[in-house]
Amino acid sequence: MEATKPRLGRGLNALLGDLADVLPPDTPVCRLPIESISYNPYQPRKQFDDEELAALASSIQLHGILQPLVVREVGDGYQLIAGERRLRAARVAGLTEVPVHVVSFDDQQVFEAALVENIQRTDLNPIEKAHGFREYLDRFGLTQDQLGARIGVDRSTVSNLIGLLTLTEEVQAAVRNGQLTLGHAKVLKGVSDPERQKALCKEAIMKNYSVHALELVSKQQKSESPLLAEAPAKREVVEKTAHVKGLEDELRQRLAVKIEIKVKAKDRGQIVIGFDSNDDFERIIQALQK
């Protein structure tokens, strides 16, 4: 019978700590040449802080790597599963070997391990989390419920993060760069118009809005917008007949003011009478009352 895959969310401490729930008993720690280890292709984190890596590298130079990396065999070398920050810092520190645990994970487990490590162990950018979730679901054909169960998070967390990918590219970039928080992004996600979304994003950054302030501004602008957001229906253009034009000329001559007959349909329209003074107005009224 095929062994049941570990639920990585529940086994996070094992995966990144003592590994008791994921690794076979007595799995040894070995040392591998650092150049033999390639990075995890399923790593959702795309940005690493240079200052943090430098600080970690200094610590590694003094104390070494206290927590082994987790890798799997791939071809003639090894592929990282967990511990990318430590591996990058070890390279900066000039190490030639690193301590590792070698495990037999399939692609899905490797992907899950990368998500778990970043989501629950580090402050992964919300947009990177969302892309990681989306890529995982597309690649392995699982539901949001199943993904949540596999990595130990609520389905609503998965759904809310994936929903951020509907934001405009400008807003996503602001969240990715730390100019806006996840809270700001959730407010902007409720703005359906892309141009208004981008404008609010720029305003929030320039004026340093809190999430609450952005929410108030968003609601205020929404209440001030026209009740009918849809464009008015295109009106049918009706040409004036010679008879209508003749009536316009006759009325102009009789009243000595501007007259326009607006034909909107076959049997509908308006007669617009203009006046430039109170005398014109009184004269028009008297003419209409006769």
C-alpha cells in the first residue's frame, strides 16, 4: 500500500525543526558541497532582503548552520526543499559545505513545503503568497479547501489571497514593494473600477493613509459617484424634415427669439425657446397665452 503523504501544515515543526513527523526515524544529518544544491523551483518568495542575508551570513560565520537544510536528490545533484535563506546566507558567508537532511519528496510535497515555510515561518509578501497558491492549484488540480488542509490554513485565507490577483498591476506592485499592506489591498479589492482603484492606490501612498482612512475615502467617493454608473443608451439620431425647419423659422420671426425644435423620435421631441432679457420673457409668455 502506498504510504500516506504527510500533512505538511501539521508537520511544520517537524519539517523545519526536528523533522520527526516527516522524516523516517533516525534520519542522519550529512554534509553536502554547497555547489551541489540547486534552489527550489517552487519557491514562492522572489525577493530576499540583502541586509537580512548579510546579518544571517555573519551569524553563520560565527556559529555555523545550527538547523540543517532539507533537500532531495535530483539527477546528479540535490534540490533544496526548505532553508533557502540559510543556503543563500551560507553562500555569502563563503561556506563550501552545509548540513542537510535528504528526504524523498515528490514535486507536490516540495511545493507544499515551500509554501508552509514561507507562509508560517516568514513574512512572505501577500502577492507572492497569492501567486504561490494560484500556481499550486493550477499545477496539481486541487481545490482551495484541499490546499488549505494540506498546508494547515483556512480556506478563507487561501481564497482571500488569491483574490488579490484581481487587483490592477499597479496596486499589486505597491503591495509587493511594501508601499501598501494586505489591509489596504483588501479595501482596494472592493473597488471595481480599475482606474479608480489605481487613483486610490496612488492617493493612499502619497498621503500615507491608514487602512481605516483608505476605507473611509473609498466609501466617501463611492457615495459621491453618480447613481447610474452605466453609460446612457445611445440615442437614435432623427433628421429634421423641411417642414420642421420651416416651423422653426416661422416661430423665430413671430417671437423674435431663439427657437429650436429638437426631434428625439418619430413622435417625440422638445421645443426650446431662448430669451436674453426680462422683456423677451414677458413677450413670449404673452404670445403663448393668446
